[in-house]
Amino acid sequence: MNKKRIVTIGMAILCCLLLISAYILWQPYTWGDNSALSITIKGDKPALIHDGIIRMHENDTLNLIINLTNTGDHDLRILTWGINICVFYLNDTVVDWIGPVYAPPPPPKNSDLYVLKAGDSIIKTGGISVSFQCWDLKINQTYKVVGLFNAPKEDSITLPYWTGAIKSDDIIFMII
């Protein structure tokens, strides 16, 4: 075989490999359909039947489970860093964070994305400890906590992924 023919065959094989790689990386996913994700939050303490409010004392901790579920028919590529809890007053004002200040993480990369299969969930646990004092919680005050999933568009990620924000239902609690 002459060199020209070997180079031509090599280029054809390289092009085939590139096309196969592109197909694998850009599989048919849905990326921006808010109805394809749902988020729920559950606490480990019972609420009173007559008013639905959880009562907490100064030394109590409300353990939380946040469940992010792909309710759609297609797999979703997501950035899991965006799953959080947030504490609000009943008028939807955010309660001040007075806990430790953490350094921001480095910008996310393509390798930080996670493919959430249709019907699958990611579970994250957390808690609200009155005595740990991460939020500015006051005695005889009522609050609500929600699970949030916020995934903004990041310039450091080149692959397509789900962007947007969704919020769970509230859990109402009172410090007594």
C-alpha cells in the first residue's frame, strides 16, 4: 500500500471515531423542561394536627430529606450542586444566615454533571438545629423551610444540561 492510501484510510477511521464520540456525548436528552423535575422535602418531626406546624425547642434538630426526582420520560443531565434548603419567615423573607461562611467552590466542570435517569431520584439530607445557630432563629417565631434546586447557566460547562429553578412545598415550624 502506498502512503497516500494509508493516510486516507487513517483519516476515514478518525472521522468515524469522532462521529461516534459526538453521538455518545450528545445523546437525546431534554434539558430545560421544568415539568421533568420535581422536588420534595420531608422532616422527621410530626406536625400538630390542628395547625400543621412542627414545634421545636432550643435543643431540637429538624432532620430533613430532600428528594429531587426526574418525572419526565427522558434522562436529564443536571448539576447536583444546586440542591439546598432555605429558611424563610412566613412572609417569604429569607432568614439571615449567621453560620460559618464557606469559600465558594471552584467553577463547575463537565465532569460535575450527573445524568439523572427518567424516574430516578437524588436524595440529600440536611437539618435545622436551633442550638447550632446557623440561621437567625428566634423563640416564639414561626418559619418555613423549603427544598430548592437552582441550576443557573455556567460558562465553565460546555455540555448541555438542565438549567432553571424549582422549589418544594413548605414545612412550617415554630421555635418554642
